[in-house]
Amino acid sequence: MDTTTEARTEKRRLKREITKAVRLWANRLQLQEWRIRVEFTTFGSEDGYGSCKCLSSYRTALLEFDLDRMPPHEDVDQLVVHEFMHILTMPLHEYAALGLTPVEIERLDHAAERIVHDISVRIVKLVAGKDFPALLFKERAEDAQED
């Protein structure tokens, strides 16, 4: 099998694995009342390889994944739970962003990302029994240096 065929096969496997994890974790996190769509796309210049867009008042969410950007050994459960944590924290984020300056919104986004990451890692560890070597958000060390 050539590398192009291997890459396509790997993408199909990842799509199935992510789709299965979305169903599993939506049930575990009791998100059945949400309409959650999953799309596989290319982000272009965006950072990351997972994205969550949601309207909490309508309980709808779009989870997008860029398989080309995904690291080879990414834990799919942690990735999916991370995006689900964005769904669960969105009402707080929507409310807090009202009337904030662009700088305050950027700080809020950064803090929310740290919280979502830390919670998702711990949930996967507790529920699925998986252990991750680096539990804390990698930028914590950078934040400590700024203080």
C-alpha cells in the first residue's frame, strides 16, 4: 500500500473512531438533548484540529475536526470530551463576554481554553481510566513566568 492509500485509510479509521466517540461521550455526559453535528474539514490558518461552534439557547452544536492537523497519536476520547466541555461551558462564556473589550474577551477565551482542557483530561482519566502524562495546560508555565 502506498502512502496516499495509507493516509486515506487512516483518515477513514479516524472518522469512524471520532464519530463513535461522539456518540459514546454524548451519552456519558448526558448531552442527548443537544443536536450535535460532526464535520471533517480543513481549518486553513486556524490553530488546532478540533472546533466547537454552538448555540446554547437552541442546544445545537457543530463539532469540526481537521484530520490533516491531528497528531498521529491523539487520544480521540480526550479530543471529543474537550469539545463537549466547550458546549457545557458556553452559556457562561456567552454571558461573560457581554460588554467586554476585545482584550478582555481574548483573556476570557484563553482562560476558558485552559479550564476546558484541564476538565476534559480529568473526566477521561476518571471515566475511561486513561492517564495522561501532562495533565495541566502547557501554557501554565508561561503564565507563571508573566506574573
